[in-house]
Amino acid sequence: MSIVAGIDMGTQSIKVVLYDGDSRATVAKAQVPVEMIAENDGTREQKTEWYDKALEQCFAAFTPEQRASIKAIGVSGHQHGFVPLDADGKALYNVKLWNDTSTVEECKLLTEAAGGADAVIAEVCNLMLPGFTAPKIMWLKRHKPEAFARLRYVMLPHDYLNWLFTGEYVMEAGDASGTALFNGAKRTWSDKIASLIDPGLRKILPSIIPSEKPAGFVTAKAAARFGIAAGIPVSSGGGDNMMGAIGTGTVSDGFLTMSLGTSGTLYGYSDSPVANPAKGLSGFNSSTGGYLPLLCTMNCTVATEETRALFELDVKAFDACAAKAPIGSDGVVFLPFFNGERTPNLPNGRASIMGLTAANASRENIARAAMESAIFGMRIGLEAFQALGFRAKEIRIIGGGSKSPLWREIAANVMNLPVKRPENDEAAAMGGAIQALWCLESIEATKSGKAARPISKLTDEHVRINEAERVLPDPAAVSAYDKAYAAYNRYLDALSPLYS
């Protein structure tokens, strides 16, 4: 058996999936929740010891025989988080997360110092946004100067797990491109942005390794800690969206992946750089050697979860309630900015329900409007893709929201594209597993003096699509949603000045 471990380090939990590359089946999985610190000023943080404990518990859930069978590991982690460690590898402060919006002032300072938004884009292929890593590092310097003075390791969450396994301090281009410190087109760190934060920062940033190469090999210490074999490779890993792209087969031109989770993301593979940061389309690299233009909204299932809790409905009852409302929710419009917002860039955003009248103020309309709002946010990204000449063939939908037939139907009609759902629900963990298999093949190919297969060959073999859940757009519904989307944008344009 060729068993690999795919690790999905999500915002709310850490999940480990054991995947048999020979039988192409998941043989075991374990999941442990992770807490989050949330404050009204936009703070969203976690602690490294929570990651340590959750990872230990996940591996402890497997039998000794299962742990011993693991031949390689691939790690997916939520993007942009800042894990600050001292020279001894101890955390200097909490991990500031992707959805932390407490760094608005740092973004302004860095953008001004760089010479404006266009200058920032030229340096790092993205705007300086609160979600990214660079302003978090500057926040630590400004608010925790004693901790910053001892900073020796700048890690992203998935790099931290790689380091726990291997003791190696490296990074790959995919996750690095989401730091606002890295020029994805040139595949190099930005000396300019790093120096604006601190003259010594560039010297402590990690080296960048190719996506197919191992980040390192499991140390004897990690082997004893997690009950796995020493010396097995840990692949380069990547951000959750980069690994989700691998796990859905979005590794060649023309496919889009839509992830409906706490955040909502829409991304597609490209052989050449594609980006429009002003329209919310980030210029990221893939974790396969190419590029991954991506839109991210910070509020997706957040809106439905908050509304569901308010109405005291379970998931199925909430979907059934929303299904009773017409397309466009009879004029009710939901701006779902419970966590501020990244796309559009409204860090001080607040959630709003608008268009209510005595005739349409119903739970059904409000529930459906919450669901529709998530996909309207995705359509902003689709239009940015289309404006740059990216022509999508279909959308592959993942995340908790993808399990809802109604949400899949809304997505197909709002986006006017076929929507398909992979059979494996664990796209990020699956991506980690496939990348681990690719890493193993690369090591063997290097030993024999041959070139490794492209990762598209592995995704063709291991990613299966559930054709029974495919949804095709309905022309009448598409037309109705065009009108509802226009109404959404009118409210968005009117309220945005309050939140910018």
C-alpha cells in the first residue's frame, strides 16, 4: 500500500486523512476542533499550542499499524496567518489569522510608504490588505516591540506544521504569494516591502523551494511525538486554496474551484500570471509551479450560520426554508459582512438586510437572501476573471456549503456555468495527499535520473467528480439572477462608503 497523510489545517479544526494511492481510497481520518480568539476590534487569533495538541490527537486516533504505514505527508493550511517564533522555536505571540482585520492602520502605513497602491501591486502582485501577512508582521513590531525584537522565524500556518515534522525552515511559492511580501511573477521576496516593515526582516525570511520537492523529512523527535516513521518526506504543502485546487483537479487552464466555507473563494489555474487586485482578483502562485488567480470573500457560510442560529433552524430546515422563497428573495438583499470584508475591501463592513417591506419580510426571503449573497460575492470574482480573458469551462464546488443542493443550484444560475462536486469532500486534505504522492514520485524520479510526471497526471487518476450532482444553468433562472445581482450591487455601492 502507498499510504500518504493529507493534513487540512482549517480555521476551525485540524483534520488528517490517510489515503491509499494504490486503491485510491481514504482508509482513515481524524478531526479535532481548534478554538479562536475573537475581539470586536477585528482581532482573530489562535495559539500554536492549540495546533500542537490537535495534531497529536489526530495521529493518536489512528492505530499503530496505520501510523506506521504512512509513506509521506502533505500539509494544507489556512493562508496569510502569521506564526512568529523566536530562535528556540517558541511562539512570541498568538497566530494572527487570515480573517484578522485589526491591521487596517498598518496597511495604510505600508501602502503610503511604498508609494501608493500601484507601487504595492508592482512589488507583490496584490494590494496591501488586512488579511495578508505583511501588515500582521508590522502590527507585531508596532504593538509588541519586545516580541518583535526576538523574531527569528516568520512562518505561515502550514509551514509551522511542516517545521514541527521536519525542523526545516522553508516555504513554497503558493503560500508565500499570499503574504504581500512576495512577487509571484518573479518568484522572489520583495526587498522593498520587507525593508519598509524592518531593515532586518528580509534576512530572516525563509528560502523558497519548488512545489514538487520535499520541505524536509520527519525527524526522530517528530516520529516519537506523532507515532509515525522517521525519515519519510513531507511535501512542500501550501495554502488551503492551493491545496484545494490540487484536490479538485484545478491544475490546468479553464477550470474554476469555488469553496463555500467560512470564507468564500473562487480560483483557477493559469500557466501565466493573471491578476486584478483592484477588482479583488489576487495574483497568487499555485502550489504546483503555475499561478492561481483568486478571489476571497471573508463572509460566506458565516451569513447563513448566523441567520440559521437566529432562526433556531438546523441546516436541512434552513435550506428548506430558503427554498420556499423565489429567486431574488422577493427583493430582500443581504450584505453579509459580519467579519468586515476583503472583497470588496471593506475592513470595517457590517452585515445588513435591506429591501424589506411589509409584504416580503419573511424568514424564507431572509434565509434565501443570505445564501444568494455568498454567490453574488463570487460573481464579482468571475467578472474579474472574464475581464482578463480567462474563460471558464465549469466550476468545481467544495466546502461545507457545497453539500447543499440549493446552494449548488444558486451557484450554477448566478455564475451561468455548470457546477460539479468532487466525490471526496476533503478537497484540501486530498490536495495534500496528492501533493505528497507527487513528492514521492519526484524523489524516485530524481534517483533514477528521470523527470517526474506533471501533477495533472495524478489529479486525473485520483480526483473523481460526482456526475449525479452536476447542475447546469437554467436560462430563465440565469436571467432572473442577473436582475437580483444588479439590485445587490446597487445596495453595495450605496453602503460601501460607510465601511471603507
